[in-house]
Amino acid sequence: MKYLKNLVNYIQDPLPLAFNFLILYCIASAFSIAASQMAIGGLLFSVIFYYSKNKLKINEFISRDRKFLKLLSLLTMFFVVMLISLNFGFKQIHTFVEIIKFGIYFLIPVAVYIVFFFLFDSKERITKVKKVFMSLFISHGIAGVHTILSNNIGYDFKPSLPGPLSESGQFVLLFPLLFSFPYIFSENFRKKEVFSFLVPIMFMFLGFLFFAWFAKFKISYLVAVIVCLVCMAFSYYIFKLLRIKGNFQSSLNSFFFLILFSSSFTAFVLNLKRGPWFAVFCEFIFLSALVSKRIFFSGSLLGVMLVFFSPIYERIASMYEHFFITGGRFDMWKLGFELIERFPLGLGFTNADLIRTFDPSLPLLHRHMHNNILNIVLETGVMGGLFYIFFFYEIFSTLRSTFSKNVEVGQWSRLCLVLATSIFGWQIAGVVEYNFGDGEIRFMALLLLGIYAVATREASIIRLEKT
């Protein structure tokens, strides 16, 4: 009888279950691509079922949001161009199947948008956004502990999680949210609160780093453990000393949260991915310059210190050599431009792996261009690349008309800024890697894009009410 009642409730209103699937995705995103796909599938199915019963209401509501409609139209045109390129490329049947699968995931922002506007009222939405973010922080913090332990013992700690590229790419999207959490959710924001929040994390991060890389630093295991514990104790002391005060105290007044932040950032550094490093550096420069010069200088000092750690220094120093090595990015990008000249309408979506057909000297693992725009132009043609660029330009244009430092606009406006920073950080990392083609990263980006659409509409409504 209980199950029958739940079924009836689901048929009447599937959106509560859709939000549960959204939270489930956030928890699974750091651990399993299969579980993430299942959660996203549940989210989409529930929202489509709700849409089938409320078409007129939803269509009328979305039609009043011109900013969201522009983003959707550009995504639609990009999808159409992908279908057109199918006729001029290779492996048409395989490509068609991949395009349809890819197009289904384009519905993620729409599903998130519908859930937040048709399930929650205006007062609940910001709280539910916070819940989504906290679910992401917890899962990726735990995954960060896994990475730290794996580096400490010298092999992949079981169970295996998605690789370092996916973990680092997801952190690029998460870093602005973690860094700006008090900035977003404090109604009476004070700059020193962010500084007080980040100082304990810096000390804890250094402790975790020594613990994970004790062998590389050539120190004994006991010394590494002692350094880690001392840093954690000192971090806790600073946290208690600089106890954060404000309306978001209940969300941040937890040492466990700081551990999760520190572990995810430590894992990001341990993965030694230079593209994501550069993206997070750009995100930090932008956000810290906006929030506080004190944070900018302290974070920059930490960055300079990290460069002197031998694994990090060696990774950065080898960048030039790896770029020009035989079969490296220079050779791939050069070949990519040559193929674009020969196939301006594209090779077909997911057909970038054909580059080895044109140049067998490329390493077996190189199956794409290691650059978002170049890879998209190669696969979907010049028109596909233009729509891709227009889409991100539209996000920037939307942000310009939405964001305001005016305190009266409040949380939604600040959330727009931070989410836009995440999305553009994703593309900065995509200069030297094809993270648009990584499902784990793309799912999270599309989720944040949906929340960004919600935030822009809420901020615009508040702005109109204030004028």
C-alpha cells in the first residue's frame, strides 16, 4: 500500500523525485560515471514526465525568459550543425548515435531550470542551490581523501575512481563555488570573512600535501604524519580563533567542511594537470581581485611557494618540452588545422580519433585535439565552432547585464558571477585539453549552467523590483 501511494504521488508530481535524482548525481559525480548517468537519466525522465502533463504552463513560463531562450537557441543550433556535419563526415551511423546521446544531455540545464522554478518558491530556491553545492563539496572532498591516500601508499587505493583528468576538470568547475561560498550566501558580506575562512584551509592543505608526497620530499612516514597532524591542529586553532560570524555561520562553522575543501584542493594539486592548474589560477585571480586584495596576495604567496615543490616545478618546467615533443600538442594542432582546411564541414561528431589515420606517428592515446574549440571545429565544421563560441559569448553578455556589486541585488547576482567564472574556467582548461568531451566534466558543467539560468532570472527579477 505504501509503494502504491508513493507511485501515485510520483505520477501526480514527479519533480520532488527529480530533485532527489539531482542530489544523487551530485553525490555520485566524484565516484562513478555509470552512477552519474543513471542519476541524470532519472532526473531527465522525471522532468520529461512532468513536462508532458504541463506543457503549456512550462512553455509560457520559459518564453518570458529571453536570456535563457537565447542560450537554448544557440545550443539547438549547435545540435543542428552537428547533424548537418554528419552528412559530410565519416562513420555516419556511429556518429548519428553519438549525436543523439549527446543531444539528450543538452536537456540537463532545462531540467534543472524546471525543477527549481516549478518545485520551489522564491525563498526556497537559494537554500536548495546551497544543498546542491554542499552535496558536490562532500562527494569531491571524500574523493580527494581517496587521491591523497593513493599518493601516500604509492598505488591506486581501491575502489578505483575516475582518473586524475576528470577529477581535476571537475575541480575547475567547483573551485569558484568553494572559494566564494561565503561571498555567495552571506546577506551581509564582509571581506574579512572569506580571508578567515581560507587561512585554515591553506595550512591544512600543506599538511595533506606533505602526507601524500612524503616519499617525493624524502622524509620519513612518521615525520609526514606528524607534520600533517600539526598542520590540522594549527588549522583548527586558527579556525576557532577566527570564528566566522554571519548569517552563513551554520553552513561554514564546521571543521569537517574545511577538511573537505582542503582534501579536494590537495587532490587537484596531486593530479599534476597543468591545464586545470592554469584555469584555477585564472579563476583565483579574477575572484580574489574582486573580493579582497588581502586574499589575492596571500593566495599568490601560496602559489609561489608551491612552485618550489619539486614535483610541481618539474611538471611546469617540462611544459615546453612536452608541447613540442614528437606527437605532442604542436604536431596535433598543426594536423588539426590542416584537416580543417580539407574538411571545413567537419569529420563528424566523435570522429577526431581519425587523426591517427592521417598521421599514424601520433601516439595511440591521442584520440582528439586536446583543445575544445579546435576539436569541435574539426568534428562539426567551422559553423559548429562559431555557434560554440557564440554560446559562451552569450553567457558573458548575460552576466554583464545581470551582475551588480549593489548589495540590494544580493545573493543571486553574486551567484551569477561565480557560476560564470566556473564555466569560463572550464573553457580555459579546455585550451590544452578536450574537457568538453569528458562526460564527467560535461555533466557537471551542464548542471551548473542550469543553475546559472535560474540565477540570472532571479537576479533580473530582483533588479526590476528595485528599479
